[in-house]
Amino acid sequence: MISDIGEHAASQAAAPALADTMRRFYAEIDAAIADRAPVCTNRGLCCNFGAYGHDLFVTTIELAYFIAGHGDAWRSPPANEKRCPYQIDGVCTAREHRPMGCRLFFCDASSTAWQHAEYEKRIAELRDLGAAMGVEYRYAEWLSALTSTPASSIRPIPGPADSGASPEFVDRQSLPVIESE
């Protein structure tokens, strides 16, 4: 039996159906958020969880999709800091595969009226999607989930534009720095 969320998610990440399912799921969320037109006023300050005073949580199926999308550019959380390792120079380098919490959280005061209900609705959908795909439901703090993912099991899955060739094991430390404009 797999004991932690990272190991379990890594064991599920190679399923191509998972990627298609999560792309559709996140597209629905992104459309729903766009309809509400919240404003990001802190420009990624919330990615520094320690400074902002909150935590991000992730489910197994979200982490599996994230591993699939970022297995070739894996970054471990920084030691002794509570910040997302994928925010570099104020830019999210994991935007396409970022978890639901990143998509739904806005510090815009008008968003507080709908965020909680939207999150609860979507977390129930994630639970159902995982059950339909045989992915055990687990819920963990984001940085702990990243840390618990074994380097030896991180493999990206082929996406729509990929060749379909079997991916190689990857170095967790390699990620190109994206310069902010």
C-alpha cells in the first residue's frame, strides 16, 4: 500500500486519460472564474504562503496531473521557506497545471462572496473524478505534497503535441528561469 499523497499521485500520473480529464476540469474552472472577473491585486504575493499567512491544499488527482505536466521541470520547495517553488521572479511557471486553489483564490474583496461555495463545489467534483479514474482521494498541504513526491517516480506524460515516446526519469532541480516582463 502506498502511504503518502506524493507516492500515490506519482503512481497515477502516467495515465493519459487523467491529463485529458484534468484539462477539461480546469478549463471549466477557468471559464467560471473569467465570468466573475476577479482582480489580482497582489501579483503573486499569495504564492509566498508564509508571508501571506495561508496554506494551499491539493488533492491526489491534482497532484498527479501536476506531476504529469511538470515532471520534466520538477522543483522541490525551498528549505525553511513557505513559498511555492514554481513562482520565479513574480511569475508562475506552472500556470497550466497549477492546482485548483491557485485558480480560485483572489484577494479581491468581491471574490469572498463566491470563493468558498465554488471551492466546495469543485472539490466534490474532484473527488468524483478521482473515484471514476481509480485515484484514491487524499487532501494535503501543497508544499508537503511536493516534498512527498519521490524523484524516482516523476515522469511527464505525453500531451497533445508530444511524440508519444516514453519519457525518461528527470532531474528534480532543473527548471528554466522565466524572466518577468
